[in-house]
Amino acid sequence: MDQQPPPSDIFARHIIRKMWWESIVFGLLLFSAFVILTSVLDGGLHLLTISKALAGASALLIGSSFALSGFCYYFDFLDTKIAYRKYLGLVGYYFALLYSVSLLAIDPDRYFYGFFENFLSADILLGLISMTFLTYMALISKVSIMKKMGPHRWRVALRLGYVAWVLLVVRAYILERYLWTAWLSTWNGFPPPRLLLSLFVVAVIFFRISISVSKYVRRSRAAKPVDAAPDQSHTLTS
């Protein structure tokens, strides 16, 4: 009888199915929570509410994917969860894709019929560039492509995700800067969800930067020559 691969083999089919299933369930739970939140804030459930929930769940899933490497770096007990980065990120990407499609139904005059007329607007241009980067990351997540690119080039390519995130924060600020300014001046009511998500994005990016700083400090300390022991040859003895 053939033996099953060990649980540590993240390329085993039953392990992959398990990580996909758990990531999808986690994503659906986040989506459901955002649907409830946006329904309360918007005063009802409608297509725009679902669209906002897709965007929120996508941001948290992709953020969890990015942040997981940092948590695994600082906390050894999470090392066994590092493989979930790929699946959380992919589920988040599919949610972002659904969000993009939902915009066609919410405002077809702008996002469908008037797409080329509004192409250079921050809304469409920054969103399209970000989705292009995220799509590229989703494509290179395949094991066969990972092997062809090599580990170094593959990891460098994945950093485009942070560029996509920064562009989405800029997009959110341009679209809602007046709403953000109004809330920050009064702190009245629930903060704009995009503001909270943007702060989450910034926090995750700084968290990732802290890893690079930590690695640099460790390398610097390791390369620093150890002070030689004091010469005892001329020590006076009684």
C-alpha cells in the first residue's frame, strides 16, 4: 500500500486541498463580517454593500498573506503556517477580481461605457495598474513558474504586491480625501472603512520593512569582528 506523504510536504495534494479549503472559509467569514458592517453603515443590503465587502475582505486577505511572513519571522511557533501565504493571497486576489467586476454593474456609465473616457482618472488608472500587478503575482504562484524563475527572482517579483498596495492607498485617498479630512477633523461617528483599510495596509508595509531592518542589523552584527582578548603577556605578577 502506498504511504501518504508526510504532513510537512506542502506540495502533497491533500495538504494543498486543506490549505485551499481553510483559506476560502476564512475569506468567506471575512466577507460575511464586512457585509454585516457595510449593511449597518449604509442602512441596507444592496450591490454597493456587497462590492464594498468584497474590497474589504480582499484587503484583509492579501494583508494577512503579506503579514504572515513577518509573523513567522518573529514568532517561531507560526513557521508551520507560512505556506498559507499563497492561498490567502490568491483568495484575496479573486475577491479583488470580483470587486472589479462588480464596479461594471454598479456604475456602467463610468466603468464600462465610459471606460476609455475615464481611463486616465486616478480611480481607473491606479486600480488597473494594481490589478495588473496582482494578476501577475497570481500567475507566478504556480509551482512550475516558481521553479523556472528561481527563488530569488520569484521573491523579488512578489514585491510588486507592495507596489500595488501603495497605489491602492493613493487611489483611496484621492477618492475619499475630503471624507477622510472631514472625519479626522471631528472624529464623529464610525471612521471611513477605506481609511481604516489604508491604515492597515500602511501598518503591514511597515511591518515588512521592519523585517528587512532586522535582517540588516543581524548581518551587520555577524560581520562585525569580535574584539581580541587582551594581551596577558605583559601582566605583572607578584
